[in-house]
Amino acid sequence: METQARYTIVGLFTLVIVAAGFVFVYWLHGFADAGALAQYRIRFEAPVIGLRPGVAVLFNGLRVGEVTSVRFDPAAPKVLMARIAVDVTTPVRQDTQVGIDAQGLLGGATVSLKGGASTAVLQPGPDGEPPLLVATADETQSLTLAAKTALTQLDGILSDNAQPLHDVIANLSTFSAALAHNSGRVDSILAGLEKMTGGGAPKPPPLSFNLSAPEFPAPQESESKALTSQIALPEPTALVAFETQKVLVAPSPGELKPLEEGQWDDSVPKLVQTKMVESFENAGFAHVGKATDGFTPDVQLLLEIRSFEVSLAAPPAAQIEISAKLLGADGKIAAERSFRATAPARGVESPAAAAALNDAFQTVARDIVVWAQATI
């Protein structure tokens, strides 16, 4: 019995605390400012949307109170009467303007008061009613009405420009269809732009090919005089088409075309010059080098590349033709001859074409060295 009484006391104490909290909050909300609020009536002569008790009242944008009640005027059904309670320090005067605004683009309605220049205080109404403010139709135009007006104007603009808009949409449809039809070309253009600007993943290095200098048997004693001669090889001359690192093919007579994949280690003339010097060294010549090495030669070997490509005529074959001239120390041509060789190609791809050209070059290089040795 004693335990039950104890629980009853605890429950009553809890209820008292909760009730005291509600009373305190109610006092803060309703009675804390009692006597510090001024009451006003507002007469709205046009429909307003969103007006209800609790709506904020702003004076020049600053919140000063709220709407306490809203009702119809029995004598005039089109008129709406509202009461507001605002801070007593709010300078509401006879020329204060009343309107309806919105909090943000889609926020609720607020009653807006705008101060004027008058200092005349509003007088109370008959029978002690609060002072009266009148809001005209223009001042109470709601955000919804303004939006409807704007949409009406927009609809008029669209109606007046219906045909141009239709043409624009039709042109966009045509352009879209053209892009879809040429999507492959567009991708190629974009890939080219990406390559030109350095974008995208880096390409792997291209295949690289080289020429091989031919081997020679050991020289004889009778050949010692020629082998000790000072021989200089200037860079061979060639047509512009051969001034390239690309492997060239001839689809038809008189036509040259570079293969896309693979390239020589150097341009064709420089590569031929280097490999010809190596060929003379393999043959036993002790004093041979490029003309740019800065020595005084006994003989100069002038080379001209006239052909260095793979003919695609069936069967495909490498064709090399090099003209050689021997110049003595006096600068006169001592001997000249044209050397030509062919070699079958196992295919028209870059590796097969380069291998066939290497075979033909070894034949030409060997013939040039043997001829020069015999001539000297």
C-alpha cells in the first residue's frame, strides 16, 4: 500500500512539471508581450490568396507582428476584413500602404506594410474598434495572379513566334539526323583533333627497320693499294620522294606511296651513306668515312639514289637503283656506273617490304664496293 502511494506521488509530480512547462510556453507565446502589441484592422477590397491567422506582418521588410483573425464583411461579400497585432513601436500612419507579398518564390503569403511620409496617427474606429487600414486591389495582387499574367504574356509570345520555333526544331532534327548518319566521320574528326592536340593515350612506337651491310672475303695482297686509299662518301643525292623514313611502294609505274606502319631508322639517303661506309670497311678498306668527317680524301664516291621502293606489280619485288661516280683528287670524274638489283617480296606489309629492300641493297652495295676496288 505504501509502494502504491509512492508511485501516485511521483506520477502527480510529473504531471505538474509537464503542465508547468506548457503554461510557461503559452505565456511566452501569448502573454509575454501582453500590452506591447497594437491592434489594427485591414480592409482588403480584392481577393487575396494565402491570408489566414498566423501569417506574418512585415513593416518595410521587418517582421513586427502577425494576423490574428480573418473574416468576410457581411455588408460587402467582396470585402475581406483582417485583424493584425503588431509591435506598438511600429510607425503605422494614415499613409501606410498595405499589400500581400510572398516569402521567397514559392513561400507563403505575408502582409506587407510600407511606411509613408505622414506623421498623422490613425484614429480608432467607432465603438472602440482598432484603427482601419485599406488595401486597394492593385496593392493586393497576389503572386499567383502575377504568375498567371506572366504566363499569359509568355503564351502570347509563343503564339506569335510559333512558325519560327517550328522551323528551329525542324532544323535541329535535321542536324541531329545528319550527325547520326555521319557518326563515323564525326568520330574520325574527333580522333584527329585529339591526336592533333596531344590528347588520348600515347601510341606505341612504330616498327623500325635497318639495312645490313654485305660481308666480304678476306682481301688479297694485290688489293692492298686500293685498300689504303682515302675514300670519302658524301650523303647520296635523291629525289624528294626518297628523303623520308617511310618504306615506299609503287602501286603502278611512276607512282610512289608510303606504308603507314613501320619506318627506317633514318632517312633513306643517310641510311644508305652509313651502310655504304660500313660495306667498304667490311671489304678491308682502312681509310673510308663520310665527307663530313673532315679528312682529305684521295677519292670521293658520289652516289645518287634513283630507285628505292617495292613494286606491287605481281609478283611484288624490291627495286633499287644507285648511280655511282668516282672523283679523283683533282675533282675530275674517274669512272661512273649505275647499279641495279631486285629481290622478291613475301608480302606488301612493312616488314616484308623492308626485308626485300634490304636484300636488294646488299646486292647493290656489294657490286659498288667490288667495282670501286677494281677501279681504284
